[in-house]
Amino acid sequence: MTGNIIGERFVVVSFGESHGKCVGAVIDGCPAGLELSEADIQSELDLRRPGVSRVASPRAEEDRVEILSGIFEGRTTGSPICMLVWNRDIDSEPYRMFVNRPRPGHADYVARVKYGGFADWRGSGRFSGRITAGLVMAGAVAKKLLSKTLGVEIMAYALEIGGIRAKNFTLDDIRSKRYNNEVRCPDEAAANEMIKRINEVKEQGDSLGGIVECQVLGLPVGLGEPIFSALDSDLSKALFAIPAVKGVEFGAGFAAARLLGSQNNDPYTIVDGKVVTVTNNAGGVLGGISTGMPLVVRVAFKPPSSIAKKQTTVDLSSMKETEIEVKGRHDPTVVPRAVPVVEAVVAIVLADHAIRAALIPPVLRG
Amino acid sequence: MTGNIIGERFVVVSFGESHGKCVGAVIDGCPAGLELSEADIQSELDLRRPGVSRVASPRAEEDRVEILSGIFEGRTTGSPICMLVWNRDIDSEPYRMFVNRPRPGHADYVARVKYGGFADWRGSGRFSGRITAGLVMAGAVAKKLLSKTLGVEIMAYALEIGGIRAKNFTLDDIRSKRYNNEVRCPDEAAANEMIKRINEVKEQGDSLGGIVECQVLGLPVGLGEPIFSALDSDLSKALFAIPAVKGVEFGAGFAAARLLGSQNNDPYTIVDGKVVTVTNNAGGVLGGISTGMPLVVRVAFKPPSSIAKKQTTVDLSSMKETEIEVKGRHDPTVVPRAVPVVEAVVAIVLADHAIRAALIPPVLRG
Amino acid sequence: MTGNIIGERFVVVSFGESHGKCVGAVIDGCPAGLELSEADIQSELDLRRPGVSRVASPRAEEDRVEILSGIFEGRTTGSPICMLVWNRDIDSEPYRMFVNRPRPGHADYVARVKYGGFADWRGSGRFSGRITAGLVMAGAVAKKLLSKTLGVEIMAYALEIGGIRAKNFTLDDIRSKRYNNEVRCPDEAAANEMIKRINEVKEQGDSLGGIVECQVLGLPVGLGEPIFSALDSDLSKALFAIPAVKGVEFGAGFAAARLLGSQNNDPYTIVDGKVVTVTNNAGGVLGGISTGMPLVVRVAFKPPSSIAKKQTTVDLSSMKETEIEVKGRHDPTVVPRAVPVVEAVVAIVLADHAIRAALIPPVLRG
Amino acid sequence: MTGNIIGERFVVVSFGESHGKCVGAVIDGCPAGLELSEADIQSELDLRRPGVSRVASPRAEEDRVEILSGIFEGRTTGSPICMLVWNRDIDSEPYRMFVNRPRPGHADYVARVKYGGFADWRGSGRFSGRITAGLVMAGAVAKKLLSKTLGVEIMAYALEIGGIRAKNFTLDDIRSKRYNNEVRCPDEAAANEMIKRINEVKEQGDSLGGIVECQVLGLPVGLGEPIFSALDSDLSKALFAIPAVKGVEFGAGFAAARLLGSQNNDPYTIVDGKVVTVTNNAGGVLGGISTGMPLVVRVAFKPPSSIAKKQTTVDLSSMKETEIEVKGRHDPTVVPRAVPVVEAVVAIVLADHAIRAALIPPVLRG
């Protein structure tokens, strides 16, 4: 299979460019009979909209999803669902200067080499964060499918931005408060600090990285196909497809490397007649298979590469060093807008694995 | 595709169980004309052997690779290469008691649920670390292929064990010293501390986690197929297939989340007429495509779940809490033995992507 | 992978319904640098248009292809190419009566069972011949790619309609005359008979089957990946995806079953310093690999299931036998319109295999 | 995916060479809990053994299947099932002369070009009919799975050999008589004629083609994933992987091309409260989906290419025409031995599609 297609039974195909006609996705393999409207998708799409969060890029996009196929009388038919958002006319000229002067941290240079200079450079083309709109659309379908059939709840949020980490929050806080602030953080005090830090850095023409954490509740035991299609394998594969991701960890993650086995092992116990673990250092996955405990995954985002500060690069025509400034209004951090993207990507992988494990049937009846 | 198969053009199929007849792998898609002998594979396999490292489990295995197909007159033919190591007779009885009392941290419970009680529990069956022998065999072929065609060099080593981190080492140290000590660490002082710490913990009947770092030199620009088959996507997918992995990061990784854009962006410059970056926070991958700089990936391993200490679990027949001790001689840390496994897995993914990018041809001539 | 996606390296995704918003396709994996315009695709699409051939259904569609992504400055970029034709408003009401009274020979009943009654039944939904517009669009790209890089020429034509078989024609006739008549037959005398027979049968409210033959010239030795991705395997798989196909054969095909080995074996000889075969009973494929001789494949099409004559079916609400007449104006035979579809499907598979065999590079330079 | 792997959820990997160490297959995705022994596989394997049928090649092979993995306590575990038969020492020298003088009708020449001269030529290597032993082993598992879970019955038989066609036989004849004669034909009179014809042709040093028909009973409605993974698409793909196959047709097949729609359409009716068709020209598949009627597929086999008669070929070192005789004792027709192979291949595809359609669960309980 080629690179713009993911999944085995719930398959997502991504297409579109930042400054082309549209950005979209096709889902093949969605079970028939799921109630689905454009509103279901629009609500998710609105969460990644730049205008929504004041700390994000103020570029006004009005992304209205359009479903082109696969829905009939308000339900999925079992046929491919093609969805897209049309791009508005945008001035691509500011990007022309980077064709020969690749922006540090961006894919300009590697894309040029890999695609022999034929890649669409307007607005970063296929490497733009805008491509994630397709992921969010597909993820909205996956989320609804998982919710309706298995009662699965997927919640991502800003855990850390610019070194400021959310510490005091409960599951209820995540549920009710994460979208109360512009950074999508369930800990309001931390959120305020994050916003302050973002504004400082923005003024300096710089940018901040951060960590998105995602918890999934209600997942049954048994998703994942070891060894190579382990649940953590496929989740990490999909998460690294999000631009700017540099690390993925489950449960205790990198911290597990510093624990003793006796600390890290999660003892089993019985609660309400069900086998559960007392702790959840595993993050809901053991041997590549979901344990029935909450899935906990953390995703590290690097600071956005587009910064106003002067940077050193090379001029590819003269093969000499030069300097550039990336003007325009850019996100000082991707974390808040990445929150719904992480949820979407997690949902896509879980929907695929739930179908593979026959936990979701090909037709939803009743 | 199903879970025991990975890759698109250099495909690896894993089979075998810990206490079954054998553990093996099939490679489909290896280019024709590569010189390959059992010795090429044996040398890699010997590195993951438990007996090699005194700090590892002393169970004496004599894993002799046997190539069953795909080689003719000392070269690959373009046909599937089936390779295996035969298992020796091993007493599986000690594992019987865990069938109803799942070991914390192991896949016992999830495997039982997923496979309806039919999974082979002897020696952890498919979830045993022994399965990685198949990965190492396939990886040996991938390494040789990458080395012969592109001059790619893949070097993994223990970066951290039990919180002790290697700090002072050069690329030359990695090359020449990592196999000089039992923990496969290029920093000898750190290695000594690690060994001391391992021995302490072993006496306490406990275990240690750690971090394996892998560097790949000589990789051209252009491997990786965004967005979903990004190079980091596919590498992380494969790395999470290794038992006990809980986190994967590239370049600055999770630390990038705390950097400013101006710190994290790698400026371009020209060295010897080639475009390179001054720093390598990207870890050799941007936009999902190899940059031509060294690939740097870190893999977090949890402490082995098999510990001598008493642990709490449940008895699945009575559905009551109970206690178990996992007797026998187990690895106090998987890190040293994981080093060749990480190299193998990285090699498998890179070989696949090099073929996909037409950087390695279907037939090696001359 | 799921059912609406085909290929490994040149991948085609089909979407859309007969009476939905549109019918389209996404290509992922098309090499970068191929000159491509909507006109390139439109010319192929026009050939399958119903209005073009008087013997075909007179329903006036004006299918204008719209390319949504993957093209920049007149060339492919290496990114997914999404293309579609918008559907015009069509009255779907006539199809409602078949929801409970499945039409013999159509997929109405199986679709209802498989998709639990959720399938889009308007105009046969996903089972309409209109879906082949997506194949033709994707095939147009594949044809141009094969032609530009390898000089491959793909020509299909009506070999037989209603038992009348074309007999007297040369390769030049195929090239120059097949589109001179409404049935796309290179033998004009046979074409006239076919047309006469079609008109007779049409008046009787009946329909005719036929055979499309496709020849491919200029194919190098070496396409095909035995054993399962043999060239004939993948071609037949794709050809059976065309509605109404009931048989596929290569070279001597079913007639080979009645030949002696000494008759059927194609002796090798040297022509112009090249190894060729004197005869071509193999039809250009041996052991699943292209031989360098012309590829010859024949595809049997059943007579269209939509006929004006009264037919017996069952009423699924009462579970009793009933009768239906399928009104409207339908194609009395699909053969003429299937000609460009067969070419397209063959091109898609050949492009995929040419890339797999590294005969077409990922970037077309110069 | 690469060429030696087929299927999506019930995946078969083929490996081994004619004169290498072994021929085998790995199944990944077989549901857990299926009772399975070597005897189940051996009985199928014995049917394709050359010694069994006097009209076939008398080369005495004693193919004993060995299961290397995936079975525990007499049942499948859900893990990969690796199976093989070891090759006996065979003299490969007679094949050396064809390295530079490719045998007409064989893959010698295309393999040489495709694999750059590195292909294993001993006994035709990967292109030998012996490779089908792996298919039969995998098919035996698929057949048992289909039989146990869905009661599916798969029966292939010689329909035609050397132009002599079986005409008078019932379903009961197929069940009880097809293995009563050496040609596996349910019509005894035809069988006798076929045997006579085979013996004639054998004496002349020539060979015969034929047609294998396969019927599948008990298949539910709903297998198949249009448009590209249509049931007929995937069956034909797999059938063309069998050496010597030149055509595949379903139901009326090529004859449908000569029928009127009113003749070819299968009217629906109700029998025992079930929707069935009066006729079965569709051969059990409509729109790429199984109809619940018997699946009927016919496979055309060319006459074996190895004939004793003198043949013209070229000497690749001198690039001049030359003559060869293919000595040794070869099958005068592959049809009888192909019968169990066709059953196996059909079973593999149906098992895959039954799992995909969730008609067979991942775990067989009770």
C-alpha cells in the first residue's frame, strides 16, 4: 500500500493540498447503518479551526465539510465515504521564496529531493498542518462509530506546553473543562500559565512545543494484532503521521525505563466482578493488546518551525548560506489545535482494530 | 494484512512459539543477487543470545539458524527466504500455574481473552522475547542489503539502564566499544555502573528498564512515504512490536516539547558541497522523510515483568485475588539483548523503504 | 485492505454512487513529474459516454472530469490525485419499486442482504455501470504514464457481440478503425452485423453479451510477482471488478485446454537480436511474468440484466413470487462502452506492476 | 504486499523451491480454536501426490506434512501456522542445460530476465508445480475451517481433458465418484475416454490440457467486497496463481457472451422460505457478492510444457536458435493433480472472505 492510506478494515485515504482546491479523506470499510450527518463531522472540524483559539493563527478559514458519497438517508451504506473541505483563495506568493531557500524544520528540502522539484510548495502543500483536516473528518466518523457501538470515549488535551505541565485535574475535569480554555488544558491554572507563556514567546517571534495526552475509556480487552499490528504499534504509526510529532509513549512510557519491575507491573484485582489492574503503568496495552483499562498515550509535539526570527538556511541555486524570515501569522504552538487531531487519529486506529477483532459488526442493526 | 506480517516491498512474516518446535521468519521481496549465508545471520543471532551477556538470563540456547528457502549458490534468488531456529526441549510445566493466575505485566490475561483460551501459554508462547529471534534473522538480511547497496550503518546501544545514562561517548566509541561490555553501552564508566545496578536489583528479585538508542549513518534523503507511511511512522510501528517497548522518540523527541522553535529548528548549511543541517534535533526525519542526516531514535523498555518478588494477581477460576512468584532465572533487564533486536527492526523498515523509494533495485548486479 | 482499493504502488481508490453527488477515484502512488491535464482524462472519459455510441443508452450525461488534488503546474506532484465527475439530477423514483423486488441478474438482492438494507439503491448505487467512470479516469492517468515512460500501447475492442465474432482485422485496423463504428470493432463487416443484431434484440426488449479483447504492445519482460501477484492474477482480479464480467482468459485461454503441448508451446527465436516467441499462445504472460510479447486478454461480458421483457422475481415483503419489467432506456449490450473500461483497468494494473518492477521510477525527470 | 502473500484476514504466505530443502506455507489469521492435526492436512496432500494417479508422473514423492507452529493441544491458537514438506534429494543436473536454452512454455526465460540470472533453476525452482503443495496445505486448513463453521463443501473435478468433456453426472456423482478414477472425473464413461486419450498422447511424447470445474455448496449470501475485492475478482486472482492456468470463468462464463439477457438472467423464487434463483447462470456470484446459490467456477489448464518431443528454442549464450528435448517422466496432463489444488485455492479465498464478512468469528468456541 502507498503512504496516504492507513488501516486494514476501516481504511482512511488522505488527499488534498494546503493551497489546492480542497483537503479531504475517503473512508472505506465503515460499517453500514451508522447514522451520520455533516453536522457530526463539522463539530469535530470546528475544534481544529484556527479561529477558535485566540492563541492560534488568526487565518480565517471557514471549513465546511461536504460529504460526497457513502451516505444515504442519513446513514452509512457500507460504501466509501468521501468528504472534503474546499480551500479558499489564498495568496501563495509568500511561499515562492522558500522554493530555493528551504525553511529549517520544514519538509521543504526533503520534499524537493524526494519529488524531484515537482511537489506543490504553496502553503507547504501536502506537508501543511491543514492536511489534518482530513484526519479530523475521518476521525469524526470513527469516533461516532466507536461511541455508538462500544461506548468508547476518547479525550485528548494539552498536558504540557512550553514546559508548563498540567498537574491537577480529574477525569471529570478533562471531560468538562478541556475545551473551556484556548489551550485545551483540563487544569485551569496550568492553562493560564501556558497562555501567558505562549503570548510571551509569540512576541519574541518564537514558538513552543508541548505534549498532548489522550485517554480512551470503555475499550474492551482484545484490540490489537501482535506482533506487528500491535495496538500500540498501529497507534504510534498513525500518531507520527501528524506533522510535528517527535515522540509517542504509552502509560508510564519513558518513565517506565527508570522504574523497577515491582513498581511498574500492574497487579490484577477484581472490581465489580471484572478483572482490572490496580495501577495502569501499561497505559491500557500489554503484549500489543488492549487490557480493558484506560488507554493512555502521550504525544510530543515540537515547536512550530515557522518563526518570525531570522534563521540560517542555504540557497539551493547558489549553494550558499543565506538567511530567511518566515513572515505571516503562524501558530506559536500547535498543541491546542493538535488536540482534536490526536483524538481523530486515535479513533481511526481503534475503529479499525475494533472491526478487525469483530467487536464491531459490518452492519449496525437497530 | 494480518498482525504477523510487516512491510510493503521487503516483507517480514513472523512465526513460531517460545516452547513450540521453532521460531522463524519469512522474508518476501528481498532483491535477487545479494550474497547471503547462514553465517551472516548467525553472527547477528549470537548477539541476542542469552548466554552472551552474563547479566542476562543464563538459559543456554544454542540457536543455529537454518535457511530453508530463497538462497541458491550463495545468493538471494528473489524468492521468499524462510529461516528458523529450532527450539530445544524445555520444561513448560512451570508456566501451567499462570494459565489461571495471569502474571502482572505479561500478556497472559489479554491473550487468554483475545484467543479464547486457545493461546499457547508455554514459555509465554507468541508473547515471549524469544520471538525476537525471528526479527533478528530477518534484520540480518536487511542490514546486509542496506550495507551492500547504500553503505548504511545501523548501530544501537544501551543509552540508559535503571536510570544510569551513558553520557560520554563518540561515534567511534559506539562503533568499537558497545559490544565490549555485557550491557552494550559505548560509555564504559556508565556500563560499569549499569552492571553494578543490575546485579543489585537481581539480588532483590527485581528488574530494571532502560533506553536503547539507535543511530543510522549513510541514509540518503528521501526514504518515507507521508503521511501515513512516514519513515518515523513505520519505524515506531515496528519498534513497538518488540516486547516491553513503551515509548519511541526521534531526535530531540520529548525534549523538543520544551524547546523554542528557534532552538529546535536545525539550520541548513553546506558541507563538502552537500546540504546538511548544523544540528540534528530532527533526528534525521522531517515531514516523515529521511533528511540525509543520521537517523536517531530512542526506544524505552520497561523493566521485565518476570520478577522473583511476590506479586498480586487474580485466580481466574475462583475470581479471587491471589499471589504468585515467578520463579526461574529471568533477565533482570532486557536492554542488552534488545540492542541487536532494535538494530534488526530498524534495518527491516529501512530496507523496505529504500526499496519503495527505488534506492535499492530488484536485482543487485555485479 | 478493503474492497474499493486496488494496487500496491499505483493504488486506485473508487468512490461515489450512480445517483449520489459524484463518481470519482483517488490515485495514490503516481510518480511525480508526469504532465497531466483534465483534457488527458476527459478524452478517455468521453469514450465511455453513453451518448457517443448510438447503440448504447441515450441517457445524456455530460461527464466533465474535475481534478481536485495532486497536480501542480501541469504535472503530477507525487501526492494523491483525486478526480471526479459530478452527477446530474436524475429521477431515482423508478428504482424504488425494486427495493423489495430484486431485479434478476442485478446485485439488488445480495446488496440488500450484505449491507442490511442500508445500500443506496438509487440507480443501482455502487453496483451501477456508472462506477466505471472512476476506473476510466484513473486508467487515463495510468495509460499516459505507461505511454510516456515505456511506450506501452493498450488497445481494447469488441471481439464478439451476440455471437458475431470479428475475424478479419490487423493490428493497424485495431489502431485506426476500432473507434470508427458504434460497437468499437476493428472488423467493419462484423461491426455492421453486430449493430444489426443489437437493433433486433433491442426491439425485442432483450440484451446481448459479448467479448472484449485487449492487446498491449511494448510491455517489457518482467512485470508480475509470482505466485499470487502474477501479472495474469492481478489483471483478472481487476477485470472481474468491471460489472457484468463472467470470464477472463489470456492468449489461447480456454482453447489451450484443447491443444496439445506441442501445439500450445511457443517456440523461442531471435528477431532483431531479441528473444521472442514465434507464436503467442501464452498471450504475453508465462509463470505470471510478462514475456515481452503482446499481452492478449479476453473478457466475457454477460448481456445486461436490465431488459424490458417481463421477468420473474420475488417480493421480499410478502416472500411471494412476482413479476417485474425494468423500464427505461438501457444499453442492449455493454460491450462498446466496456472497451475503454477494459483498457483503463488493464492500464491501472500494468502501471502498478511497472512501478513494482522498478521499470517506472518514482520521479519522471526531463 | 509482495507476490508470495495472499489474503487480507486469512493470509497465506508461500515459500520453498522444487529442489530446495522444502516447500511450505504460513497461514496468518486463522481463527483460534479450530481442531487441526497433521492428518487433516496429509489427506489433502495425498490427493495431489503424483504417485496416486497412474496417469500422472511416477516420480515417487512421500510428502509428509510437518506443522511447525500455531497448533497447541490439537487446536489452532490464533498464531501463524507454518507448515512444510521436506524435499527429497533429487538430481537437478538435467535442468542445467535449460539455463541457457529456455524451455518453451516454461518460465525459464522470464525468470532469468526478471531475477537477473539469480533464480533457482533446479526443477523449475519457484515455478514448479511442486509449489502447489504449499497451497494444498493451506487450503486443507481453510477447508476444515469453512466446513466446521459454515458447513461449506468444496468439490473440484476434471470437467474436460484433451477435448473430452464430462457430461453425465450429478452432484452425488461428484461427491462419491470423482476420486474413483485416475483423472478425478465424476462421469465414468468420460473418465475412461480421457484416460485412453492421455495414454495415446503420452506415447507420442506430447501433453494435454483440460478444464477443472469447482462447485461450492453451502456458501451464505454476502461474501465479497466490491468493487475490487469482489468474490470473483479474488477467486480468479488466486486461481491464476496456479501454474498452467490460462482462463477462469464463473457460471455461464464465456457462454454468457452468447446468451440473451432473458436467457441469462436467473429468475428469483422462494424455496423452503428462502430466496433462491431458478437457474444459476451467475455461478453463485452477482455484483461481486456470493448469492447463496452454488458457486461454480471453471479453470482452463494448458497442456504441460514439458514434452518429450523436440522443440525449438534459443541458446542465450550464442543468441542462436537451437533444439531441445525435455527428457524425464512428466505429467501428460496436470488436470487430475490440479483438482485438489483448485479446491485448496478456492477454500483459501473463501475462508478469507468469510472472516472479512464476519461470518466466521476470530475464536471458535465450543
